[in-house]
Amino acid sequence: MKYVRSPLFSFQILVQVLMIALFLFLTPGESAQAVAAGIMLCTIGIPHGANDYLYRKNTTSSGLAVFTAAYLGVMGLYLGLWLLSPAAALVVFFAVSFHHFGQSNFENNTVRHIPSLLWGLWITVFPVLLHFQEATSIFADMLRLDDDSGIVLPTAVKWAAAAIIGGAYIAALFRYERSERARYLLQFALVTLWYLATPLLFGFITVFCLWHALQSLQHQLHSYKASSGGTSSDFFKALLPFGIAAVSGFAAFLYFRGVVIGEAFILLSLITLPHVVVMHRLYRAADRKAVMD
């Protein structure tokens, strides 16, 4: 079943509508937002890649050791790039995010799917345009810059950029996703309204967890059950070891470093890069299986 026709998509639509209504009429305070964001990150956002090891080719213990070493190796190399050239590392992070968020939404097997790239661009760049000064301050921390006060983007330029990206995405839906464009347009409208109503970090964390991590988990679950014959219970049990390790690592980071947003995003990028490689292979495998069936 295509993602936009699944019960999960309908559930996400309902939750997003309720959250928009809650935020518009009750306006939760910063403390409530922080608690909600923490719960979403620890239960969905951070652990959603904890089952990547299930999809390795060599399913033996030695295969797990090789997979883990390669996974950590990619993270280590990427950390080295952050240390040597933060600007290049940030560009990689953005490029990977554009592809990954879009791929999970459209379940495509290529990096050249236009609607996917534009959706990834929209959910990543639109909140930055809305909260430009705050976003550039975070980027400055990630780039280890002392001063970001000179970066100014006129309001007209921000809205022009948003109109171009949003308009291009809508046009791509009419060109490439005609049969499902109504559902994708509804998603687009709700996510856009959510971003307009919320602060930068809470808005983005919600979209990341609700619209990306949940769908990714669903795809992983379906792939796991189809390839191994395991149950949903088996899947979530297998998620626990690395899921707990990831959340514990994040908790340790907060304990020793405090809430340093720029460093937190760098940590997220280190986890994201190898996860994107695994998920890209998973979507390609699912597409090949669909063609064969």
C-alpha cells in the first residue's frame, strides 16, 4: 500500500490538525514545548534508525560487528569533516536531509525524484526562512563562527524564495503525482500552516518526528516483516538495544554539554548520514521487489 493511502497518513493528518488547533488556541509555553519535543525525540525521532542493523546482508554475529564498525566509521569520517571543514559538512548535511526527508515521503528509489527533492527542500528551508536570524545563529554555532550579526535577508527575498520553492513543489505534484496530489497538497498545506504557527525548533522537531520518523518506522517494519517473516513485536524488541543506546548517548550529551543547539544538530547529522545510506538501499530493494511482483 502506498504511504499516502495508509492508515498512518490519515493518522498523521488528524494529529497535525489537532496540534495546529492546540497551538493556535492555547499556545503552549516554552516549557511545555520543550517537554513535548523531548518526548517526541526520545520515543520516535532518535530511535527511528535504531533497527538499521536488521537490513545488513550478512546476518551473522560477525556480520553485525562489520556493520557496526562501518556505521561508526562513517560517523567518524563525517565528524572529521565537521572538524576540518564545517562549511562542507553543513552542505553535506543539507543535501542528505533534502534527499532523505523527500525519499521517505514518496518512497522513491532514486536521488533524482523531483517532488521528493522539493519536499525535502521545503520542510528544511521554509522554517529557516521564517526564522532566519535564529536559524543563522544556529548555523554560526555549527560553523564555529563568532559573529552572525552581519547576515541579513530582506523580508521580500524570504517570501520570494518561499514562493519559488513552494510553487515548484506544487507544480511537481501536478506533473508527477497526479493520482495522489490532493493528499500531498493537504499535507503540504498543514505542514506549512504548522510552520507559520510555531517557533523554529519546536515546529521542525514536530515535523521531523511526525512526518518523517513515523513513516520511516512504518517502511522499516513492512520491509522487516516481508524479508524475515518476523512480527511487529519482534521488530520493536530488536529496536530496543540500539534505540536505548542512542537515547542514552543523547542524554549524556545534554548532561555534559547542556542544551547547545548547534552541537546537537551536528550530533544528529552524524547519526543521519549512515542511516540515510541504509534507508536508500531499503527503498531501492522495496522498489525492485515491487517490480518483480
